[in-house]
Amino acid sequence: MTDLSSQPAIEITDLSKVYAGGKRALDNISLTIPRGQIYGLLGPNGAGKSTTINILAGLVNKTSGAAKIWGFDIDQNPRNAKNSIGIVPQEIVFDPFFTPFETLENQAGYYGVPKERRRSMELLRAVHLDDKADAYARTLSGGMKRRLLVAKAMVHSPPILVLDEPTAGVDVQLRQQLWAYVRELNAQGVTIVLTTHYLEEAEELCDRIGIIDHGRLITDKPTRELIAMAQEKVVQVTVDRDITAAPTAPCFEKVEQSGERTLTITYMKDRANAGQVLSAVQASGLAIVDVVTRDPDLEDVFLHLTAAA
């Protein structure tokens, strides 16, 4: 018998999806998501993120390739694969005539969870909806409905939770509450897969990030490693007198005068360092009184990789 604990949370091999009419949504994607991580799946609109998630959820049939969820092949063991994953969809869809408590009870029944093992009130408390347990779902605000979807995805205690753009259009307070709960679940051992447009969110939360563009996986690396790929660095220098002409130097990629006494200089960290940049400013006859640097972030990498794809 295979030891499932040594297998990845999700393993995708040469996955493709071609829709009727010839539109290729996924182009031979191979991806391994380790157990216990928070994994970010990023990409522009229409890149193939939701198609990938919908194939894992059993909502879309793949054209070719294979996918395993918690060691279970989605074709050979569809029931076990489905029981191993909870999906929080992008669209807010559920029956408006059920209360949040009834919604969770019905979902638990759908997954065959016995009554004595259901955790409906516990889940409502976790997403701060216990005071709305008996309100009609249609009376909930958009943010409350999104939290209810998270609870609904967790009724069968899946080891993997997938959140498809969960914070699109929600306020900052809800976003923070949602991420606090996600971190808590992850600390309990739940593997989290997240798609998001908010790059700073992915940078802060994710252990590892894959970027999809035009249906192809263009990178899959630990977050820190991905950020280290950004070569462009910016240094803002304030000098001791008004600048009549911006200095030039071979180590400057770009130089802009952003104030009477301020220069914003861009350099490539694989070709120069901050010390050389500052020396070049001083060599032009200007004395430096203040320096501010900006480190590259995930957005720089994202834009660079998707532009090149």
C-alpha cells in the first residue's frame, strides 16, 4: 500500500484544457504543491487559474494530462479526491432561502458527514458568523456571504482548502479576518492554495508561488527566491544643493530628477551595487545628505515574467 503522507498535496502532470472552438485554456501544465504550505497561484485574468481549480473541483473536464489530490487520482478515485479538497469559488453562489446554519448542515450532508461529527456552529464562530446562524442567507452582506463560503468549503474537514480570488471586492477589515483564519487553518496542518490579484497579499502569505500566463506555467518557486529574481533596484538620493543637471554614470540604468535636490536612480543589482551608485553621485560633485532605497517586490517579478511570456 502506498504511503500517502509522503505524497504532495496536489500533483498536476501535463494538464491541458481545450474548449470547443479551439480555445486552449491550459497548455501542458505540470505543478507540485507540497503538503502543509500556503501556495499562491497567480496570473493575469484569463491566464488559466480558475480553469485549473475547476478541473480539481470536478466542475470542468480536462482534455489531457493527470491530477492527483492528496494522492488520489481525480479520474480513478474521484470520490476520495473530492473529499480531500474544499473549494471557495470566485462567484458567491448558494441558496438564498437557507440560513447559514442550514447551508452548512446541507453541505455536510452532501459529503456524508454524520450528524454527530458536524461542526456547523464551530465553523460559523470561526468565520465570525455565529450571530447570523439563523438569518436568511440572502440578508447577509457580500463580505458575510464570502465568509460563509469559506465555512461551507470546510464542512467535511478537507486537508486542502482552495481559495479562488477570495478577497476580490471585500474591505480591508474582512480581508484581515479572512487571512487570520487561513493562517490558523494552515497552522493546524491544512494546505492552502490561493489565487489572488493582490500581489502584496501573496507576498505576505505564501510560502511558494506559481505564475500562470496564457495557459502555461512560467515559474514555480519559493516566494523569497522569486522576489530575489527582481534585478532592478531603486535608490533615492537627496543632495546638498539644487541640481542644475542630473548626473550620468555607466552604473545608472535610469536617472530622474524628482525634486530640486532629489535624484531617483535605477540600477541593475547584477551589474552594480548601491555603493558604486552613491560614489558616482559624489564623483559628479554633489554631496549626499540622505539616501532611501526601495527593494524589489513580487510585483516587479510578476510584471517582468508575464511581459516576457
